[in-house]
Amino acid sequence: MRSDTERDGAGTFTERARREQILACAVGAIAELGYARASLAEIARRAGVSKGVVSYYFPGKERLLEQAVADVYTRAGAAIAAATAGRTGAAFLRAYLEANLGFLADHPADIRAVTEIVMNLRGPDGAPRFAPTGEDPVLGHLEQMLRDGQQAGEFRDFDARSMAVLLRGAVDTASGRLVTDPGFDLAAYTRELVATAELATRRAR
């Protein structure tokens, strides 16, 4: 049995746990206080460590926030992959949408924090740090699954790229609405989006 001080390429178990704790505290601080007020000092206070300890793991607030976004995306991706594993066509599409929107429902603080970071974090040139650039692998994966469903005869003939953009846009809209609209009914939205997607893609009988 390895002790918690043994290294395995990603640091010690203790170091990884501390890093995850700091990320969680950063997400919590931004979700509650907003981007501007979630200082490194506040994040360190919540984690019960000094600012120097935070800087040991993350060289600067920008790097910390980049990693916080990456961590949320990684967890969301894992949840969606698990929900859609082995599914194709209409079953994949339903599971994909329900898993995406289900993650939003289960992790509202994460979504609020990511929205704050994406809207506010800037690069050295002042441009948004998370501005879309190049090919979007998430969009590309959905597009390919739609094409696969068409080739299998489960979906009607439509432009898979356009349909993928529409569906991803609907998911992203839910993220923003969840943050800004306290009365937003995500469960109802999920039902309607799934029904709309199925009607839009199904092959005529």
C-alpha cells in the first residue's frame, strides 16, 4: 500500500487533495461573490491556507481560474460520457441532452462560477480568455453522433453541423438562464428541448 506522500506523476495524494480543495473554494467564492470580489485572499481564507499556499499550486489568479473552468468542464464531460456510453441515434441524443442539462441542475454553483469567469477573464492582450478559437471538439463530437444516427437510418436527412450548433446553443442558453433568471424551470426546459430535438431529427414513418 502506498502512503499519501508517494508521488504518481500528478503530485502526492495530499497535494492533489489540497489543489482540489483550492479549486472548490475558488468556485464557491466566485459563485457567491462574483468575479471581482473573489480575491486570492478570499479564496485562501475559505481554503484555510495562506495566499502563498494558493500561489504554490496556482501561479496567479488567472491560472487558478483557468483551471477552475477546466475542472468543471472535465467533470461535466465525464458525467455526459457515462450517461451516453453505448448509446446511438435517438437514445444517444436524449441521454446527451438530459445529461448536459442534468449537470447544470446538479451543479448550479459551478455553472455560476464558470459563467462569471468566462465573461470576465482576459488574456494579456485584453481579449476574452475563453473566446472561441478553432474547431470545437464538443460540437464536433455531437455533429459526428448525429451523422452516425443518419447513416444508421435513425434520423432524417438534415444538416448535421447546423443541428449540432442549434442543440449546443440551446444547452448554453440554459446555462446563462439558470444564472440570471431565478424563476427559470430547468426541468420543464429539459423536457421541451428533448421533445423538440426528437421531433426535429426523427425519420418520417
